[in-house]
Amino acid sequence: MLLLDGLSFNMYSTVNKEALKDIKNYINNDVWHCFWHGLSGDELKTQIFTIAHKPSDQMISFTFTDLSAGYKLNEKQGVRDVLSKQFKVETFELVPYVLEFLNDAKIEYTGRPYIKETA
């Protein structure tokens, strides 16, 4: 994790609207806002997926490398556990968006998806 750790979503979205630009917005509802961050670096491993939990006003960013650790490759529960530990709430609904981001970023840089199934 990096960049936005511990930063308030409301503070960040108010003060840094320019930096909130995204490459792709995955979900933005009353509870979650997840997006592929427009300030990602030039390499696949540095692509940033930012998740905001609006009720707790918490925002955390993860690099592609953070989310694609080897032990999580075939284990959706591993991704869910990492997110739940960080946000201290149930995050099962975020897993498809994380997997979609991993696929989108990998396709952008290599032409191949990270995994074939994202559901």
C-alpha cells in the first residue's frame, strides 16, 4: 500500500480533485469508490488501484504488485482477507472489481489477462 494510506476520502476528494483523475472507475456508490488511479507509474507493477470506504471516510491505495501477490493468484479469499483486514469491514463485493483491475492493467501492459475468470 502507498500514496493515500490513511488519508480521508472526503479530504482527498475535496482538496485534490485533479489528482483523483482515474483511468477507469470500477464502482462509485454510497459505500465504495474504487478506481484505477491516474497517477500510476509507467510499469505494470506500479499501477495503482484505490479503494475508498465512504462510511468510514477511509481511502487506501494498492499497487498491482500488492494485489497480485503469488499466494492470491488462485485464491479470491486471499484478496478478500487483505481488503477486510485493511478496511475492518466485509469486502466480499470488492473482489470482482479487484480482479477486473488486475486483468485491465495486465492487458494494457502485456496484451494478456491476469486471470480468465473475474466473477
